[in-house]
Amino acid sequence: MSAALAGRDILAVVPVKDFALAKQRLAGAFPPSFRRALARAMLRDVLVALRGAETIAGVVVVTADPEAGLLAGEYGARLLFEGTVRGLNPAVAQAGAYLAAERRSGMLVVPSDIPTVTSDEIGRLVAAHPAGRAVSVVPAHDGEGTNALVVSPPDALRFSFGPLSFPMHLANAREAQAALQVHELAQFPGLSCDIDRPDDLARLDSLPPGSHTWRLLAEQGMA
Ligand SMILES: Nc1nc2c(ncn2[C@@H]2O[C@H](COP(=O)(O)OP(=O)(O)OP(=O)(O)O)[C@@H](O)[C@H]2O)c(=O)[nH]1
Ligand SMILES: O=C(O)[C@H](O)COP(=O)(O)O
């Protein structure tokens, strides 16, 4: 089923922090050069997965980093340059307002640090999104964070990414009077593996050999 056939156009939005500032929680274990390379490789893998997903009508990267913007272009994603109010939640809200102004029916928010996500998972998540005013949520593996959100219309939800974002997004969806779909982690194993802490890198055994992140880890003797 294509997005057009479903009668709605849901675009993916990938927020990307400056590569130079990425992955601070890995700073105790890895030098800045590795963290930057990891952030780039993970973004590439996420963009590959999104490019292969049939249920989305396009991809938007929202960032203040010109290098991330160039990389977005390599994968056919549109660049939305982050406004003066920096931060993950303002960036996602900016993208939501932008897509709402274009009268798009919805927005899928996927972070750039989930290199195990697959096109199939993206396809299923968007296809399962309820019609009308609705929010779909995939929690992070810790059960506290949010690894993916689908929101329709794109500006329907207040975003609360950060600590305990999963319960906060459930509350925000209720406040927005949106239908709520919460997915089981087991249905989306790739999507539920975000890389925040050194231990998370050990869970990357599901990375397909040849992916950008897998190659980087292999170069470091970690894959
Ligand atoms: N556009 C934008 N994206 C952000 C910002 N902060 C985080 N992100 C993105 O949001 C997603 C989740 O990021 P975080 O886990 O909060 O940050 P991180 O850089 O991955 O890791 P830490 O520095 O350890 O928190 C990733 O795709 C980040 O690139 C921001 O200020 N602006
Ligand atoms: O789970 C979340 O809300 C996002 O991954 C951002 O949260 P974090 O900054 O704790 O990773």
C-alpha cells in the first residue's frame, strides 16, 4: 500500500543535532572523532531505511548543521534549517508547523540514532497509524523514552522528547484529544534500539553487515 493509495501523505522528520555536539553520553568511552563519525553513520542508515519505506511521502531533516544538511540531500531528503530557538523539541515542533502549513496529513518523527531501523518497520508503523487526529508511539527499549512518533495532523501534539518522554507523550496525546496507538516493542525490534550509552553499542548485533554503522564499528574492531 502506498501513502498515496491510503489517501494521506505522511512525511518522515529526522531531527539532527550538530555532529560536533552529538552523543555526549558516549563521551566517557569514546573520543569526539568517533562520536561524530557514529552520528554521521547512524543518520545514513536511518535515511536509507526511510528511503526504502513505501508508506511515507518524503523525508525532511531538521538541523542547524550544514554537513547534516548536505548528507540529507545525498538521500533525497529535504532540509529544514533549524530556527533560532535550538533544541530537539523546538526543532520537531518547527517541522510539524511547516508540514501543517503545507497541509500534509501527518508526520513521522524518527531520531537519527536508531541505525537498526528497517524500511519494513517504518512501513508497518505508518500503515497502522489511525485515521484522523491521532498519535502513534513506539517506546524506547528502556520503556521511558520515545523512539518514534506518528502525529496527524503534523502540529497536533506538544513534543516532550527527553527524560520520561514516553509517558509524557501519552499524556500530551490525551490533552490533544487524539486517538492513541501504543506499539509493543517486540513488534519493532530495530526501531526500539536507540544508541545513547556505551552499553547500547553492544546491542548492535542486529545491524546488517555492510550498513554504515556496522562498517564503522568493524573498522574499530567492535563489530
Ligand atoms: N535538530 C535538532 N535535533 C536534535 C537536537 N538535540 C538532539 N537532536 C536529535 O534528536 C535525536 C535524539 O537525540 P539525543 O539522544 O537527545 O541526543 P544525542 O546527540 O543523540 O545524544 P546525547 O548528546 O548523548 O544526548 C537525535 O536524532 C539527535 O540528533 C537539537 O538541538 N536540534
Ligand atoms: O527518548 C526520547 O525522548 C529521545 O530519545 C530523546 O531523549 P534522550 O535525550 O533521553 O535520548
